[in-house]
Amino acid sequence: MKYWLLICFPFFASAQQAEDLFARLTQKFKQVHHYEVVAQIKPNIPLIKILPVKANVQFTYPNTYKIKSAGISILPKNGFSELPLLFSQPNQFTAIASGNEVIQGVRAEIITLLPRANEGDLVLAKIWVDPQSIVILKSLITSRSNGTILSEFEYASEKSWGLPARMKFTIDVKKFKIPKGVATDINRTSRQVDDGNSTKKGNIIIEFSRYRINHIR
């Protein structure tokens, strides 16, 4: 029994570290009760070319978003609004340590989050966390409705709040739900011809500026 405990101890310790890091992320997320920010949205989706759109994004804790724009905003639900959902309901997920990886020169800890219930849309989430700054550098979220979406985060002046200056989403075009209004969007340019060799991956880049956090700025 003593040897069994010695062998299993690293696994228990690793699991506890993942839970602790996820708890620290949750606490940091709770600091932001509300924010407003200007977002420049740049979609790059195969077969459909859309010009960049400027939008105003408002967030209210725990996971309410309002997006206002002159054109049609194409944003993946997974990664954009699903992450706040993870942090606002931490008891609904099990955190599992999944190794580490160097991202942006930082040795990031990888945490896999598994939902405790099976009936929801979210299948699993994987997050790469900077353990020093307690911010997410990358996430990989899989859902039944939108497939798998990879999100990459870059930070600037609002890093202490955990709010990014830039996000890049890589999406599965087959699974991603394109808004119906895109077909008649005035900002739409030409529709490309599918030559059979087109990539099935697209990306959406969002650049944020002029944050107003908790109405103190």
C-alpha cells in the first residue's frame, strides 16, 4: 500500500495544481464586473470574403455579451463567450493537468476542463495558462454545435485584468455557423469559387482598444 501511495502521489499533486490554477483564474475573472471595448473584427473565412467590421462590445458578469456594429459581426460563440461561462460555473467542470507548452516565450500550463454533466453543448475545453500572470494564452474548445475552435490571446495594458488586446480564432468552416445575414451584408465583397482545394479552416482576428472596465476609466 505504501508503494501504491508513493506512485500515485504525483498524480494527486498534479490534479490539485490544476484545480488551484483554475480557481485562481476564476477569481481573476470575477474582478471584472463589467467592461466596454471597441473591437475591430477581421474575418478570413474560405469562400466568403467580408471586410473588417468595427463593433462595440459590452460584457456584464457573469457571461452576458452585447455586440453592436454597423455591419454583421461574425464571432464564434465558443472561445468568445464560452470562456466566461467556464469561469462563472467552475463547479460544473473537472480540471485535469495536461502538461505544458512554451507559448509566446512563456511556459504555459495546460488544463483540460471536462463538464461534469453530459447533456450540455460543451464537450470539453483545453486552456493554456501563464501561471505567473494568470492569463489564458490559448484555448481549444469543442462543442456539439460549432465543432472545435482554437483561440489565441495576446495582452497589452489590460493584462492585469485578464483582458486581451488581440484574439485570433481558428475555426472549422464545416461546423461553424455563419450568420444568415452574411449573404446580404453590405460589407460583403465577392464570393470565391471553390476549386476543390480550398482549406476547411478559417480565422477571425479581433483587435481591442479603449477598454472601459468597471466604469472606472
